[in-house]
Amino acid sequence: MHEMPLIYVGGIPIDLSAVLMLVVSCVIVFVLAMLAVRNLSVENPGKLQNFMEWVVEFVQGIISSAMDLKKGRPYISLGLTLILFIFVSNLLGLPFSVITEAEGPVTIFGHVIEATKHLVHGEHAEILWWKSPTADINITAGLAIIVFLLMNFLGIKNNGKHYFKHFVEPFPIFLPLNIIENLAKPVALAIRLFANIFAGEVLITVILKLGFVGIPFLGVWQGFSIFVGALQAYIFTILTMVYIAQYTIHEEEAH
Amino acid sequence: MTIVWTNILFSMIAFGILYILLNKYAFSKLFGVMEKRRELVMQQMDEAAKTREQAVAYVEEQKQALQQARQEAQQIIQQSQVTSSNQADRLMEQAKAEADRLKNEAVRDIANEKNKAVEALRSELGTASVRIASKLLEKEVKADGEQEQLVDQYLKEVGGRS
């Protein structure tokens, strides 16, 4: 199996691949957005601006399906960032991946990569550098934790005591169940995204081992992976919005 | 699949930075432009609606003007018909009056002429008869006024009967 290029800097573990891919994703999304807003025009929008506006309207549609768009207006930026970041991340691992083979201990920036530390002669480790950042459970977990914190924070801030009341409804005995439900949301988010993208990359690796026979399968699967990547970005965003709506908007008729 | 807590942290930080940067440099501008476009479209739609209303009003106005013109034409035609018939009547009347006048004049002239002729004839006859009588009675009858008066009276009776 592929190993991650993990190094310890002063006792703190740093996954260089994750850092690299996060930076690449962020840069791509940011550059894309900046290109789109470079020549903004009211009368005669360019192609990229049109695309970006389509994305904005798409996110607005997502939000308005979860809550009243008037209340959801502050979350448009969040939804946009989420969908763009996740979509770009999902696609990054598709065209290629970068793997190095290490025969012995490899050092980088003066630190030994963990996976290569205890290699004895004859063994080798494959270190995966370029992949989808969302094929790493840690990164999807980070996104899910952001959503988790955000939905609970916004719930307490905007909904006050109703937020806490939700936990003991319909009966106080449901409290543990409600807490589990609350905690399960980010876990489900993280694992769903990770598993979809990770599985996609694993299958690509497997197909690659077929050799020339696998080329048509690879094409089909990569196309499907683009679809899956878009779908997962959409699902992550819409679930985020649904969760935020659930915790922040107090519906009178529900009581 | 290994849990590396720093990766979680890094991804959160990266996402946060990306969110802040995008929000600050890209999305605010984009939203502004989209809002402006929305306003522009609304404005244009408003204008189009207004223009359409104006067009409808204008067409209505034109229709009314046409109707009015038609009515006026009708009126003018009627008026001219009335005028022409009046004129014709008047001309007729005038002609009739003229004819009447001419006829009356002629009748009067004829009567005058007749009277004159009768008068002339009467006096001629009177003098002629007096002359005859005087020729006949030259000797015995003096031409005194009494006898001439008698003759005149007789002749008047004759003239009145004629």
C-alpha cells in the first residue's frame, strides 16, 4: 500500500503530501475565482464570469432548497468555497498521481520520512505525493469538523434556547439519541466524502495494473469519477446547508 | 488510512484561509456585479413594460383620432349635402319668384296696353261720332255742351259694356 510522506518536526507530525495538495487545491480555487472576477462586467460578462455566476446561482439554489434564501444569504460564500474546494480537490487525483519508491530511509527538509525509517535492505516503500486531498480521511474530517462547529455555533447564536430544546425533543429520554445524531453528522460527512474519492483512486490504481487492457475501463472510470467528484461536492454542500438550517432556524409549527 | 491530527488542523486552516481570501477578493465583487446585473435587468424590464404601455396608449389615441376624423368627415359630408340642397331650393325659389314677377309684369303690361288702347279707341270713337254727329246736325244742333254730354254718357255706357 502507498504510504504518506510523514515527517516529525519537533514532535509534530506533518503529512507533506496533504500539505502540498491542500496548498495546490487552494491555489487552484483561488486563481480560478480571481480569473473569474478579473474583468467583471455588468453588461457583457466573460465566459469565466458567466461560469462563476452560474456556480453562484447553483449554490443559491442549494441554499434556498434548505432554508429561506433571505436567511441563507450569509452562507452563499461558505457554500461556494465548499463546493469549489471539494470539487477541485476531488478532481486533482484523477489525471495522475506521483509516487516515489524508497529503498532506504529518505530525509526531506532534514527530517526522515516515517514510512522509510525502519526499512531494512530489500524492502521498499511507495510514497504517495500527489493525490486528491479529499482521498485523505484527515482532510475530509477537517472539513466536517468545520461544518460541525459552524452548525452548532450558529445554532446557539441564532436560535438560543431552542437549540438546546431540540436535544430533549420530543421527550427528554431522547437526549442521548439526539447527541449521537448531532455527532454522527460530521462523521457521516467526512467518511462519505473520503470513501467515495478514496475508492475512486484505489480503483484507478487497480485498473492501471491491468495494463493496456484497462485503458477503456480507465477512461470510463475517470469520467465517472468526475461525476462522483461533482456529486460529492454537491452533497457535502447541500448537507452543510441542511444542517445549518436545521439548527439555526426555529420553526414555530414544529412545536 | 492513518489519523494524523495535524492534517485535520491543516485542512481546517487551509479552508479557513481560502474562505477568507475568496470572500474578500472574489465573491464580494462577484455578488456586487450580480446584484447590479439583476437591477439592470429589472430596470430594463420596467422600461420595456413602460414602453409597451406607452405604445398601447398611443395606439388608443390614434384610434380615437381616426374615429374623430371619420366623424368629422361624415359631418362635413352631411353638412354639404344640406347646404347644397338648401341652395338648390333657394335657387328654385328665386327662379320661381323671377318667373312670377315677369309673368305679373307682362300681365300688367298687357292690361295697361289694353286699357290704353280702349281709352284711345274710346276717345277716337267719341270724337269721330261727335264729328259725324256735328256733320249731320251741323245746322240744327249747335255744338253746345249739353248734347256733347249726352253723347259722352252714351259712349261710356257702350265702352263699359264692351
